[in-house]
Amino acid sequence: MLDDVGDPQFSGTVELGYTFNDWDETSQDTAGYLDFGKFILGMDGGEGPLSYFFQYRLYDGYCFLHHAWAGYQFGDNDNIKLGLVQTPFGNMDYGYLGWYGSLPYLAGFNDNQNAGIKWDHTRGAWDASLAFFKSDQLGDGNEH
């Protein structure tokens, strides 16, 4: 049965930071500093109308599941996703573009994933989404 699912596609990112301060004697003696930034591991795939996608992120000091969902494609225009999915509002296709982020990112309208179910419909240049999320984040309550 698992042979019919198809081959998963793996993706990943490693980010390291290197700093050399020519005015710092320790930096001169050690040829600089190499710091871990982040490691991202992802997997996606599917077969026929079924699909899945997950991504796990490890940063210096913390790690978390960024998104994880299973989906079903209804025809050419409709699909449904269940799991940790992107909320259907805000500047969805674009993250923050800069070191400090942007106002929509800081307000939670960019890269926001929540546990729930989402339906997406596409017709030409128009996209519509409808979703239900029990709480604002995975494991958090609704007492805000």
C-alpha cells in the first residue's frame, strides 16, 4: 500500500553566521566566530488527490513544528487541508523582508500557522479561503 503513495520530497536549510571583528583580539586569535542560525527540515508529497506537507524548524535555543497538514484536492479548483495550516488572511505569500520584520509580520498577519481545517477555492485570478481554528496557536487557549 505504501508503494502507491509516491516518493516524498525532502527539503532543508542550514543557516550559519560568521563574524570577524578586526578590533577584537579574541576574534583575531580565533579567526572569528561561527554561530548557528537555524536548521529547517521539510517533507512533502502525495499521490492523486491526496497530499501532505510538514516543516520543522530548529533555531538557537528553541525548536517548533512550523506547519504540518494533509490535504485532499477536489477537482481542479478546490482543496481542503487539515492540520497545522497557514491562516487565510494577511500577506500570505510574502514573509517579512528585512532584519526587523514589518508591521503586518509583527501583528501576526504574515507567517501565521494554526491548527484547524481550511478550504481553498481558485477561479481564474481569484482565490477564496474558508477556515476554522479552535485557538490562536497550537496548544494555546482563547482567553485573550
